[in-house]
Amino acid sequence: MSNSEEVSMAEQALTFDEVNEGDEAPSFSHKLTRTDLVRYAGASGDFNPMHHDDTLAQQAGLPSVFGHGMFTMGMLGKALTDHVGVGNLRGYSVRFTKQTWPDENLTTRIVVTGKRTDGDDKLIDFECSVTNDDGQQKVSGKATAVAA
């Protein structure tokens, strides 16, 4: 990574005094495809057949293959770092609440829940989630970022 790339990441920091509780980050939406599932399996090494083999998934009582929870967590993580700057994310945790299915449109939501200081650090806390078009929450989480 070049020094100019490091500076541009730092420039993405939120400004503590300009952020308010209830502010929302821009949402990000993605339609989950079977190709996403195959690509993620290859990248992650998670070749559980429930993510790519319809026959086995249906034999297990599922309607079809389902998405990797970590793929959805990664999608939400990208939305967070796009908003706060990749170098500014200090904490991120999620809970997987429902399975994701091929052809679902998934949308992120990131809301400021508080601001605080910790020593010299100015911190912003967020609640975040991914839902489908029916409003079903697939992932819920919390994050903390340092602000300028």
C-alpha cells in the first residue's frame, strides 16, 4: 500500500462533531446469486454442500442452497468501512439471524447509536444489519469507529 493510499483511507474518517445519534450511512444493496456462493466457497474454502448442491440441500429439508453467513457479514463490513474508512473501524461483531437465499436482494443499514471518548480517541458506535426486501433481518451487529 502506498503512502497516498494510507492518507486517502484516513481522509475517510467521520468528523465527531458533525455526526449525530440517529444518522444513517448510505445503504448498499446486492442481489445474492449462485455465482456469489461458488466464488465465496472458493475464496473461503467453505465447500459445505448446503451452499452449492441443490440436491443435497433439498434432501436435508431445505428449499435450496443458502448463502454463507460470512459472505453477508463481509458485505456489511464493506458498507461500514466505505462509510468510516477502512483504517478507522475499531470493532465489529455480528449475529447471524436468518439464512440468505439465492436471488434475495440484501440491503445494509448502519445507524449511529452513540458518540463517546476513550482517552484521546473520539469514538462513534453503530448498530448495523442486513435485511432482505421483505424486511427479514439476516445479520445484526454492532460496530465502533474512531472519528476525526
